[in-house]
Amino acid sequence: VSNNSGEILNNIVLRDNLYNVFGNNIDFTVVSKSNTGYLNVNPSYNGVTDINLLNNNVILLNNKQDTIQLSILVKGTGIDGNYINSANATVNTNFGTFTITSNDPIQNPTNTINRLATNFVIPKLDVIVAGGFSPNNDGIDDNWIIERPYGTKIAVRVFNRWGNEVFQSEDYMNDWKGKGQNNFLGTDIPEGTYFYAVTVTTNDQKTYKLSGSLTIVK
């Protein structure tokens, strides 16, 4: 939000209705909100029942630009594709009350009269198996992570270099911290290279397999 006037703007109302973006077929949640300057973000904003991005009585200093940033978790099948979003601002000034729609500064950088909604893309996700992790309880890469599309089921088996199975899960939830199973029960397996076999079950119940190596570093 930019204030290009010579006066301080107060009582700004900024609304963004995310239902207009995703409709009722896509499950989404606003997971975080942040702001700069005096544009204090509304902690109750959820994009559906509360579409006001700002708290009451906020101001925007003259010739200043402040920012609100949203992080949104989008879940479901077939959600990849192009989307557009617009926010609307209402501002009280000495010349009256004005309402303006947001403009995409990348797609429409010069034409400020004809506003253009902001385009964003939700990419199509593939299963991505991390090539290693570091289970030393320092809060960084402590778990073996397998990224997957929403609703995908992952079954895993991990072997050491001699072919002994050290870990397995029929429904892996990214929770392995390098603890051994079976004859390695309860022990931290040593650093080194291991080998995995992953079976992926998609939302439409198709299956395929992935295999490769992963490195444990402590």
C-alpha cells in the first residue's frame, strides 16, 4: 500500500476476500500474517468470515509504502493452476472518501487507471525424497522429509549397505529421526549412506516406486 500524497492517511480499510479466489471447492487456511510500518494487521483475518486485513484506526504516513504479507496453506486435489486476487482499500482524506482496487505491479506497472488483479500460480507437486538429513536434535533437518501432493500415501523401507532393514513405515509421516528398528531397535543408526525404497499411492489409488540413496550426517 503506497501513500503518494502529501498528507497522512488514517482510518484505512483494506479488504481481501479469499473466497473469491478459491471458491468452496478448495480448502485453504491463512497460517500467518505480518505487516510493516503502521498497517497493523488484523489477527482475526481469515479471508472468508473476516476479510478485513487491518485493525481499526491505522495510518499510513505521507509518501510512504507499507506492506502486508499473508502465508496461505492450500490443500486438496487438482489445485494446481493459475489464480488471481485483488484487494480493495477505502481511505478517508481531506477531499473525501476514496475506494481503490489493488493493481499487479508486475503485469501492469504503468497503467494505474485500469487496475489488473494479481496473478499467482500453485504449481503441480511431485514426490520429492530428501537425499539426506541430520538427526542431531539441533532443530535443523532432524527428520527425513518426503514432500508429496496432498493426500498421497507414502510407504518406505530403508536399508544399510549390507541390505539390513533399519527402518520401515507403511504410512510415512516425515517423522523418522534416524532411530533404528528391528535388530537396531531404539538405537541411533550411525552416519553414512543408506538406501531407500519408496512406494507412492496417489489419490486415485495408482502406485509407483522410487528408490535411491540418502546420507545421514550428525
